[in-house]
Amino acid sequence: MNNFEYKAPTKLIFGKNTIEKLKDEIPKNKKILLTYGGGSIRKNGVYKKVMDALKDHTVMEFGGIEPNPKYETLMQAVEIVKRENIDFLLAVGGGSTLDGTKFIAAAAKFEGEDPWDILSKGAQIKDAIPLADVITLPATGSEMNPGAVISKLETNEKFAFHSPFVYPVFSIIDPETTYSLPEKQTVNGIVDTFVHTMEQYATYDVNTPLQDEWMLGLIKTLMVEAKKVLKNPNDYDARANVFWCATCGLNYWMSLGCAQDWSTHMIGHELTALYGIDHGESLAIVLTRVWKNRKCDKMEKLAKMAIEVFGANEFLPKNILADITIKKTKKFFESLGRRTKLADYGIDKQEAAKKISQRFKERNISLGEKGNIGPDEVHEILMHC
Ligand code: NZQ
Ligand code: ZN
């Protein structure tokens, strides 16, 4: 097992009727900027619940944060934060609203010239405005992690940043808020959770049996609960279980001491930046093709998964077991109604392979747990998508 340190300071408040707890969690003397997306929270009643809970607080609003939140939009909020002396940010919505709010929090305190440097150059964050959230989409794990992913319209770029300063102070997770999700977004969240877990699990083995069991346990649970949610979107327990899978899927607890991959995400972010497909769509396209390409590196873990998750015969050769996991994973995505080829989204694979491998070449980046997925491998992977 590799060395690790871990600290996750976010307080989680999970369950039915928890939005009303906002009133006690945010001090009355704070000037709050409530941030949200394109209006789902107004339609599903979450906005009203939040405003009722905060009726004795000072609250300003900033709406219109898009899916794959845009730097250009978020900088408008940074202006408001500075002008109005906002000292608490409350994100209400999906991962995009929360990620965007993490960026606003850091950018408002950024001392350098251009806050985009936080994303493009990894400029150091020394402080951020405190933030919290009412998260309404189980997917990103952003409610309990220090990461955010931001896009820039001007250059069609999409980058992540991480900082302990942007951990939410608290996150309210009321699974009932997810009843209103369109099926496509529910599926996006299930796929995202699956792939987060796999980015941390399907690497090389450093003898971490407990972590492996947690991660495979999450996958088994997710596969069962996903079916229930799709069959009955108002099944509270299934919604709650899927949400808890999503939060645990990317709070990094399960993979402490393990090697991590993240190449599917890196390639997927490029597909979203260039072609506008959803994050969850990009991942379902790329994951199994990365596995095929790096099967030799991931053999042990993929084989173990075939036995433990898909019930394969443990006496089969590892190579065959790994193939079973690849095939069954693709089947699982398809069982959710998710299409898994670039052509399904009208994307020309040759063009995508050329453009995206070129981008990684220019940035001089290699991906994967072994750093052996260079531009040529990225090209090859995308040609199989
Ligand atoms: O914008 P509104 O009107 O709120 O509607 C949203 C949006 O259209 C809607 N929605 C959210 N909750 C809803 C709802 N509709 C009805 N009922 C509800 N309860 O769903 C749409 C998608 O929302 P979005 O926030 O974009 O989805 P998600 O939570 O999947 O976030 C995706 C973003 O997170 C990033 C992705 O790259 C992408 O930009 N990620 C963030 C990570 C992190 N912070 O750690 C890790 C992930 O790997 C991921 O990269
Ligand atoms: Zn993701």
C-alpha cells in the first residue's frame, strides 16, 4: 500500500427534509450569494425550500451557471462577490453549479492577474470564500471533495483544479430532490459514479484488499440500485443509495494508498470541450477502450472484478476474466440506455483522435497510473471508440 494523508472537513447532512437545516448551519451575520444553474431548482421546489430556510439571512442570487460551467459566466459572479462583499457562497443544484461556485470562491480571493491560471497553469490558491451546497444530482462527488472542473468558451478548454480551500463547509444531500431529474441526467450520474470508482480501482495492484472490497462493493450496490431508480424514479431508498454511492465514489476515501488512473476523464473532458457531449456520455464511450488498450497493466484488477462483480469462474485465465469485465461493463452502460460509440453522437472518430492526441502532445502530457498513455495511445484509444 502506498503512503497517504487524508482530511475531508466537509460536514454531510443527509436525508429527507434536511434543507431546512440551512438556517442553523450558516451564521446569521453572513452575506450569502446563492448560486444556481438554469432553473431546475425553481421548477422542483428546492429554491423555495432554500429561501424559506434562509428567510432571516441576507441572500443575493446568481443564476445561469451552465452544465460544464463556463469561466466567462463565473467571472461575472466574481465581480458581484467583490462588489457586494459577499462572505459565504451557497451552491444549489448539480455538480456544475457547485464546481462553478468553488471556482468563484477561489477566484474572488486570487491574488494573481488572471484566475484562469488556476486551471491552465495550476496557479496556487491561498484562500477562498467559504462555501456550502445543497446538491441535487448524484454524480460528481463534488459535495465532499476539493475538486472542480471548469470550461472556457473562448478556447474550448476544460480543466480541473483541486484545493483544500474549496472543500464545502457542509453539504446537504436530500435524495428527494433527485426525483425531478431527467432520466438522461440520472444515467449520467450513474455512469460518472461507476467510472470514478474504476479510475481508482482498475489500476495495478499494490495489495490493498480492503480498498478493493469497498470499491467493488460500491459497484455492486450501484448496479442493483441503478436498476431500481430507473424503474421507479420515486423510490426513496434507491435514490438515497445511489446518492451515497456517488458521494463515496469521489471523496477519495476508498482509494487511499492505491494507484489512480484518470485517463478516461482526461480524454472525456476533451470530448466535452470540443463536441459538447455530456460528461457522463464521454465516460461511457472511453472507459472500456482505455481498458482494452492498457489491459496488460490492469489485468489483475479487471480479473478480480470479473469474479467478484460479474460472477465469473475464478479458474478462467486472467486474460479472459479481464475481457469479461470489459464486455460486461459496456453491457451495463447499454442496459442504462447509454450509447457507447462516438458515431452515436455524430462525432467523427478520426477527427477526434487527431485533434485530441494533438492537444495532449502540445501540453506534453501522458496519462494513466503508469504515465504510459501518451498522444499515440490516446489516438489509438479514440480510433476504437
Ligand atoms: O442547470 P439546472 O437547471 O440546475 O439543470 C441541471 C442541468 O441541466 C440539471 N439538474 C441538476 N439537478 C437537477 C436537475 N434537473 C432536475 N432535477 C434536479 N434535481 O441537470 C443538468 C446537468 O447538471 P450538471 O450539474 O451539469 O451535472 P453533474 O452534476 O453531472 O455535473 C457535471 C459537471 O461536473 C464535472 C463534469 O466535468 C461536469 O462539468 N465533474 C466534477 C467533478 C468534481 N468536482 O469532482 C468530478 C467529475 O469527474 C466531473 O468531471
Ligand atoms: Zn466524472
